[in-house]
Amino acid sequence: ENTTVNFEVSLGKKEIPVKQIAIPNIFYFEQTQGVVKVVFTNQGVETVVFDQEVTTEDFPIVLDLQGTGIGTVDVYLDDVKDSTQEINFDEGSN
């Protein structure tokens, strides 16, 4: 008697949103191959999600990214930053 029981009702496992991005051909002029590196930053954590030598036939490079809130994608070509893209995981599909 007089026992307190605390409990929490789970709504199940929360799904982490996935966004798909496509990186177009970023080669310059007559360049036909190079090393493309994609760095994804989300919640302060940086992750290299792609780092390969590619040719023009490999574009677009399509990647599925999983995260929460706002994330950024930095694209490098031969170790030089080419672009930065912001992704909002709280919005609907990309």
C-alpha cells in the first residue's frame, strides 16, 4: 500500500528523417575525372559520406542522408571546396 509507480508510455521508435541529395557534374571545362568528397555535418558531427575518384559518367551522385534539424553538405573536388548546401530535416521531402 502507498506505493508509487512511475511509468512512461512509449509512442514507439521515432524514425530519423532521410533526405536524398543529388550532386550534379561539378567538373570544370574538359575535366573528365577527379576525387569528389562529400562531408555531411548534423548536430555538430561531421561525417564523410562519399570520397571516391569519379568520372563524368558517375554523375549525378545520389546520396541518402539521415539526420535531424538542420544539416550541411560540403562538396569538395580534388580537395577544394566546391559548394555547401543546407538541408532541413524537419521539412517535408527534399
